[in-house]
Amino acid sequence: MSEDAHLIQRLQAGDLEALGTLYDRYRLTIYRTALAITRDTDAAEDILQEAFLRLHAYVDRVDTSLPLAPWLYRITVNLSYTWVTRRNRWRASLEDFIDQLIGPVKYHPEPIVERNEELRVVQKAIDALAFSQRVVIVLYYLNDLSLQEIADILGCPVGTVKSRLHYGRENLRRLLSESAPGSEVQYEFT
Amino acid sequence: MSSRNLNSRHQKPLDNLGLLIRESLLSRTAFHRPVPGVRRRLLLRAAEQQRRRQWLRHWLMALLAAPPSEFRVDDWQQTVWSRLAYFELQRNLIFAGVLPYKLY
């Protein structure tokens, strides 16, 4: 029996210390996944806490013969989806306005700043992806999960994951090309 | 599904775009961590959730153990809970997994 399975059984028996141990084990992975999807630290902390509360609430239904991580990822993705869709209803226009007010400097000679700017452009492009594509991009590149693992987490066929990854990458290429017209940084991806 | 270490990274061979995406995502998240208060709040809320579930479970068991003739919904509703609270309780019982949805 895996250590996770043992902790789950302790939690099923009402031992909250087991929940704390599971939290310590997975908190960074869950938090950073939620942060990558929502890009909001407060939301990521709320999602982290809620994910483990749900683990506690539904622990009787957790199959200890299966790894726990996919279950936690699925909850994290679902909670992130709820948060993103609720926020998008009212926040988009305000966010654009703030970006205009405090947007980054267009040019700075220091290389490190240029690199940060390049990464910021990529982050912005990832944020502009549809939620379904963004989730696959995060799970594939940040969490280093396989296509099959992502398909199991999202409950969809591997072909769907491949398709979302493909179109996500294509959209990123397009967004990055559009964001740097005539600039010195050329995005030529293989 | 494999149960390999979630924190294992950089195992896939990536192209330039993939490397840039990964670096961007890591730069956004790698230096962030949840504040310690999250763990404390989680355990407090879980303890409260556990107390609530135990109370609901005991209450439901007592209710189910009573003979049908002794359980009059109308009296119970009027004397203990409002109608709204009654349905809220049903919802919570189902949500908490104490009461199977198929009963309703």
C-alpha cells in the first residue's frame, strides 16, 4: 500500500493530521497549478484550501488503490474553471483598463529586463488562450504530465487532449507573432 | 495512470516553443508559495466540517431508527426547523454523503 493510501485510510477514520500531511505533500503542486491557471495568488490559495476540504468531505469515495494526484488535479482544474468563468464576467474590461494605465515600458536596454519582458509576453499569451487549452498547456508543460494522464484527469479522450495541445500551441505562436511585429525578438519555433 | 512524483519535471524533450512555455510558467509560479495560514485555516475548517458531519450522521441515524409512526414531519418542522432549514438540511446531508441522493 502506498503512503498516500495509508494517509487516506487514516483520514477516512477521522484523523485530521493525515489531512495535514497530505496538504504538506501536495500543497506546492496544487497551489502552483491553480496559480498558473488563474494567475491570482489569492484565488490559488482559496482553491488550494477548497481542494483539500473537498478531499476531506469526499474521502470515503476516494479509491485507495489509485494514485491520489489525478484526483487532486481534477478538483483543482474544476475549481479553477469555476473561478475563471465567474471572474471573466465582470473583470475583463477593468483589467484592460489597468493594463493601459500601468503597462510595462516598451523598451529597456538591459538584457534581463528584455528576457523578463519576453516571458511576460508568453504569460499574457497563455492567459489569452481558451480555458480548455490553457489547462492542457499548464498540465503538460508545468506539471510535466503525459497526454494519457491529462486525459484521465480531464475525463476526455487522449485525442481531445492532443487536439487542445496542438491548437493551444498554434494559438500561442500566433499571439506571440502578433505581439512582436517588427521587434528585435523573433519567435521562430520548431 | 502512473503515480510518479508530481514534482518531476523536465523529462519531456521539448522544442523551442515548449521550453519557452515551460520557462514562462515556472517564472510565474516557482517563487510563489501559499502563506502558512492556509494550512491552519484548512485544518480548522476540516475539523468543523467533521463535527458537522458527525452530528448529521448521528441525527440521521436516530431519525431512521425511529418507527415511522413516531416520526411526524409536520410537527418536527414546526418545532425544530423552518421549512427552509429542513430542505437545507436535506441538501447538506446529500452533499456530505450521509444521505444517498436516490432516497429523494
